[in-house]
Amino acid sequence: MAHLWTLTKDGWQARTLVARDAGLSPDAHGLLEVVTPSDAANRPGVLLRAPADPARPWLLLAAPDVPVRVNAVEVPAGLRVLAHRDALQINGCPPAFLSTEDPPAIATMPDAGREVYCPRCKQALAVGAAAVCCPACHTWHHQDERLGCWTYTPTCALCEQRSALDDTPAWSPADL
């Protein structure tokens, strides 16, 4: 899930980027989707990504006559690979920030082809069990009625990722 953070009179607000079909032809990794912020009329610019592979980077694509800066550097060709926390300034508007963080969520433990152990309780995670994969360090933790290892403390057992199971982003531009 990606968000575009914009500064409003009430502070920083995260807006989920919405995928729209642009009729692009597929590439080697699957169909591309065009993604624009919900206030696209006020901030001309287009973000692209390959939805079949979340590991692929986000791209900024803008018309040649639209002045765009990423991290205060001009993007003369209108095309730029983006990263988490990049500052985007489009058409002289105040900067917005891209966030590509995924919130933690309960999922079904996949078959990893080997035993996987929870870093909190040190017990094996059974294939098909309710578990959470830390979005930051990619370590699996138990999370069911019997073993609430992921939510046991405010952070992941191995890193500083927040363990709350809500949609509250861990990062915002207010942290800068």
C-alpha cells in the first residue's frame, strides 16, 4: 500500500494512492497500472508501478511541460524511480512525500520449505497458522488467541517496527 503525504491546515494527511487502468500494454512483469493522488487535478503527475510485484519500485511520470522535483532535484525528463520517503514537488505546489510502507497484518503462515521459529517465543510456526510477517525485517511471529507474539510488545521482537495491527502509518513527514 502506498500513500502520498500532503500538508494541510490540520497537519500532514496521508492519502492512499488509487490504481486506475491506463490501457498500457503489459511488460515482462505484468500489467502496469497508472496511479495518481486523489487530488490529481491540483497536482499533475503520474505514478506508475507493476502491481504483480510489490518489490518493484514506484515511478514518477510527468508531462514534459510539468515542472517536477524529487528531493529538491529537478526531473527534466519527467521520469524518475521513487523510493519510500521521497519528497515530491510538482508544478510549484508544496512538497508531498511518498510512503510505501506496508502496515503489519495477520496472514496465514506459508510453507517456507523449512521450519520457521517465532523470535518472541522461540516456538515453531505451523504452516497455515495465523501469523504476522514484520513489514520491516520480514520475520514471522505468532498471532492468534493462544500466542499473541506480534502484539505482545509495542514493537517487533527483532526491529523497531510498530506492532499495532491498525492502519496507522509508522512514518510521517512530521518525523522529519
